[in-house]
Amino acid sequence: MLEDSSFAIHPGQKKQMQTPDYKEIGNVLKVVKTESGASVNTESGTLFIKFYRDDIVRFVLNPFGETTLCSSPALITDGEKTEVTVCEKNGQILLSSAKLQVYLEKSPLRITIADPDGRVLVKEGAKGMGFKESKEIICYKEMEPEDHFYGFGEKTGFLDKRGEKMTMWNSDVYAPHNPETDSLYQSIPYFMTLRNGFAHGIFFDNTFKTTFDFRSEETNYSFSAEGGQINYYVLAGPTPKDVLEQYTFLTGRMPIPPKWAIGYHQSRYSYETEQEVRELAKTFIEKGIPLDVIYLDIHYMDGYRVFTFDKERFPNPKQLIKDLKEQGIRIVPIVDPGVKEDPEYYIYQEGIRGDHFCKYIEGNIYFGDVWPGNSAFPDFTSSKVRKWWGEKHRFYSDLGIEGIWNDMNEPAVFNETKTMDVKVMHDNDGDPRTHRELHNIYGLMMGESTYSGMKKQLNGKRPFLLTRAGYSGIQRYAAVWTGDNRSFWEHLQMSIPMVMNLGLSGIPFAGADVGGFAHDSNGELLVRWTQVGAFIPFFRNHSALGFARQEPWSFGEKYEKAIKKYIELRYQWLPHLYSLFAEAHHTGTPVMRPLMMEYPKDENTYNLSDQFMVGDNVIIAPIMQPSVQHRVVYLPEGNWVDYWTEEVFEGGKHHLVKADLNKLPIFIKQGSILVHGSVKRSTAIKDEKLTLHLYYGKSTSSSFKLYEDDGSTFEYEQGNYLRKIFHVKCTKDEISLTISDEGSYKPEWKEIELIVHGAPENFALIINGQEKSLQKKENNWRTVIC
Ligand code: GLC
């Protein structure tokens, strides 16, 4: 308690300066060329340099023992065979691939990484790599005044992390998240540097507690870990999208989610009875507010025992799930890792008999207090345990459930340290490691177990998984929400850079609790938050026990109307959003993007934290303050069209725009294409027709890949999808549109109507070389194109 008062800054509290026992790696003794790199003997052990591709190079060194090329479970590849030459040049060793050059200065060892034109990406200067007696390992790199830093997974604060110091240690933080809150639920030890318009990345694959320090020194940044090997990958870029492609080549990409998972989700801690859930669904249907998912938080269970339903509150879950599915609404239950210590409970019994729980080296099980009381925790580092837990999900899939919500999987424990004892020894498939080393991957491995189990049981249907905790690679299994935020305007503001940085960290399917989880929300906040949520990849309204209810109608008609409008808008935009999810699946480029991703040479975008892009041609500039109806919007080069009024704004400038409560400022770049479907009750209703909005712009060109598949199976992996590629080119008086198709999928929609916005009178429309006539209606021109 005293730490919360001024006592915290009592003069006697000043920390003793620690004696620095930092040691450098030392000199290079010998270099031997290997298949895709080199093995370098140094005074402090062997450094392996291995190219994974021309544009990805890995550095591994263990100053405390033998260096190994083992990887964490984040990695999905051992790399491709890469042509590398090794030679000596001006007293330095040079390793080159087609896209990267690695220079090693020999005494002491210093690494410089450049592109083939000599542009330096990563450089060690006065300090290089080193270690401490405590087994801490540290890497210093030079920091240029022009450097901007992004990624780091889930962090509070602004978009650009220059000047920050961040720790990766999966943590359950209910206390209000603020700019000082450091470790949150996810640990993504990866970042992207943007320097003079060019990007490169570093992935520090170390599962111990890691620290990224961009604050302590003026000309160096560092990344360090409490233990383990120096083990990092340099990703060549040169564009931010290239870096994401490279990072997700290593750690994997999100599968295309089932369509229902990108609709609107309604949650509450908790909808406590079957009756309450049915009434909730009924209200949505009666009010005509679209809905795809209702969540069951911990109250659905029998005494918070996972894989059970409370028989009194939920007498017939199967019927409930069936009835709701008929209305296009799915149920997603919460599943936490803690298993109640109860000898009469079948999961606990199986866990004990099968030796599935986390234990100390001495053999005693670790117990911790969570919702069900004293609980044991499955050891997800063991593949046998993951399989067991995954199979247990048949309990849910047999009831018709297709989505699972994993929470408290840092793992969270109600104690001083907030987690499991770091001395616990994980099985790790026969290579035992302490919890101190594997803490950060507990949630990732639970995700693997749950996703794989569900996938198997759903017989070809796509499962949906939502998780709170994760490590690099979590995108392969789960969507991520940003945990226990509050109904504060500041938290709405904070969610934008947080979700953008998650996207820049390979996690495109992310979002914050709309309306705020804890604290009482209010009508205005919920409207503004829903406006943002409608364009954020994961769109769920969730609120906590004991605080104001937060369903769309909770604050009266005026607000309900505005909220409904934006949930409907989400459904209208689904074909566009789904196409962007497919792009994220194929390339790693996120759905929700900071402007710097599309305009890396424009300095105005480098720390733009209150605007974002959806794809490459739409800017969302939400209002995120109470009683405010104006804001400044930055629009980069080009001309931009107000989505609602069609007013044209010149880019490369800041504009003051007005947005009353019903308006979310949306800007579409001239020359681009937007695809809309129709407003619908749920994604279960298919579009019969799509509308292609083309925003004319003199001397512009762009392209859009409309993606479609069955929305529910993995057949897209076998080519059963449709990709319609639209290229548009506008001149003074002509719009030429070329359309080509890839893939074999036959969509449900039978027609695409083209609406041209803002074109000059008497322009000609040429589609695939043929002139096509249009009809003028109000200010736009229309025609059916497919
Ligand atoms: C945690 C979760 C929250 C959930 C609650 C009860 O606080 O972050 O979303 O509602 O636990 O399960």
C-alpha cells in the first residue's frame, strides 16, 4: 500500500547503484563457413550466423555454454537454403546474400548489417553484445536520430516507441492501464525500425523476461533477457510491409477466420443464465441490431470448473446453442487454464491420473488460486498434455460450439507475483525448463492445444479462438483482445495505437473491449467506441460485473440509434474487410494499419496515434473525447473523399473536420475502390449482390483484390476461393477498369453493381477494353458489371 503513496519517493528509497558486471563477447578467433552462413568462434562462445532467406539472417550465441540452433515454438520454419558468400574485406569478415551484407569487425566483435547498396540497417558501435554474471544477456545497437520504433505487441502509449523502455512478461493487469503500465498480457519480442522511410525488423526470440530499452542511452538502444541465448533475427525490409512478410514467414500467419468471427460480438461478465442469453438474443433480433456472437463468461460453469455447465443456470445448453445458431448467433464460452482441485471432478481426476499438471522438480503439483479456488494448471509445454486438453474440447464441440475464449492464460494467479511460481519445472517434451524460462509461452501453447483440438473436432470447419495471453506466433491460433481496459475516453484513445502495434507485430486479428470493460460506460462513449470498433478487426462489446450494462440499447434511444448504425455499417463493409483478412493471411499485412505503413516517407504519419487505415485507401479519424464534435485530421498525399458527404479534401495537409455524434469521419482516397455488401442480421445471411464504389480521381490508379470463399471451411487452402482483381485507372475523361478472376469458388452473390463517385460529366467507362454505358442517379453513375 505504501508504494501507492508519496512514501514511494521517500529519499531513503533511492536505489543503490548496481555494480556493472557487464562483459563483452570479446574478439573473433576463427570463422568457418557453413551451409547458409558461418560459425564464428569468439572469446565467449560460438556465434552462429544463419540466413533463413536472402532477406532474413539469424544470430545465435550462448555465452554460458554450447550455442544451439534450437528455436522457441514461435518459429514455424528452419529457413530456406540460401546462397551466402563469406570473404575477408578490409580486415573485416563479410557474409553476403542477395539482399543483406553482414560485416564482422574482429577485435572486438562488432556486427554491421547493410543492404547491397551499403545502406546500414543495424550497427554496433561503442557497445556490442554482452552478458552479466546473473546470466543476463544484452545486445546494444546504434540508434540514429531519425529512428522510429514500432511493434512490441501489446503496449500502452503512443504508436512510436522511441524513448520507451518495455518489458515482456505476460501479466494480468486489472489496475487501470496507463502510459506507465508496462508488461501486459502478450509478449511479442519483436520490433520494426523506420529510418528515413526505410524499414527493417528485429525479432529477439528469447522466452525469458526480456527488456527493450530505447530510453536509457542517447545513441544506443538495447534488448536483453534474464537468461537463455542471444538469439535474434534481422529482417531486411525495406518497406514496413516487407518486414511483416519476413516476420510472419518465421512465425506464421493468421488462418482466414470463419466469417462469423468478423461480425459483431456481444459479451458481459456474465450473462448468467440460459434465460438471460435467450432474452439478449431476442432483443437484438427485435431491435434489428446485427449480431453474430454471444459470450459465456465464467458463470456458465459449475463452480467455475472448465468443461462443465451449471445445471441450474444452463439446463439445456445444446438446445440453446442450436436455437441461437438458427438465428445466426453463435455461443463462445470462456475456458481458463486453472483446473479446480476437486477429487470428484473428472477433469481434475484425469489431469492427476495422466500426470498433466505443472509440477515442481521435486514432483509436487503447483497449486494456485484462481476463479474456482485452489487449482492445478495443465503443463501445455508437453505435447501429450496439449493433445489431452485439445480433445477435452469435444465437450464443447458436441454441443455445437465452434469458438472458444481463453482467458487468465498468462497464467494469472491471485497472489503477489500474479502468476505461477517461476521455480515450477515444465516438462517441455522431455527437455525440462523452469517457468521462469517458459512463462511467456504458456498462453501460446494453450492456444495451440485449444485451436488444434477444436479444428480436429469441427471436421473441416474453421474454429475461432480468442486469447488474452500470447507470444510471437499466437496469430496462428487466435485473435487477441487487449484485456481489462476501462470505460475511460483515454482507454478508447489508447486502444488505437495498441491495436495498430499488435497488427505491426504479426497479429492482425485484434481489438479492445468496446465500451470499456471495468468502470461505468455512458451513451456518448459507447457510441464513439462502437464507431471505432466497427473498423477494428476484432469487434466485441464486453463489460464487467458490477458496472453499468453496456448492450447497444443501455443508454437510451438516441445512443442506440447511433450504435445500431455503426454495427450495421460493419456488416455493409464485410466483403471489404474479409478481403483484407485474406490479405493478412497471405502476406502478414494487417487489416488495420497505421498511416506510416502506407506512407513511410511522410513524417507526419510517424507517430500518428489517433487515426488509422483500413487497407490501403481508407482513413478512419474517430472522435475520442467527450462533448467534442470537431477534430484535426491528417490526410497524406493525394485527394481524399469524405465517405458521407463526398466533399473532396486535398492531401498532404491537416484539416479541421466536423463530426456530430452520428458521424465517424471516414476518408476514401480518390482513385480507389471500396466493396460493400448489404446490411444484415448476421453473417449467416448471404449477400445476393455486392456494390463496388469507385472514387474517381484524375490521373490516379489503384487495384483491389476482392476475396471470397465459403467463409466456413478450409477448402480455400485447396484453391476453392475466388479472387477478383480490379485495376482502375482514371484519366481526364476516362475510367478504365480491368477485372480478372483467380480461383474456382462460385460466390453466392450473383451481381456486382458499380457506382462511380465524383466523375466528370461525359466520362467514358471502359471495362476490360469494352466501353460500357452508365446511368446517372443523383450525383453518381451506376451500372451492373458482373
Ligand atoms: C478477466 C478477463 C475478463 C473476464 C473476467 C472474468 O478479467 O480479462 O475479460 O470477463 O476475467 O472471466
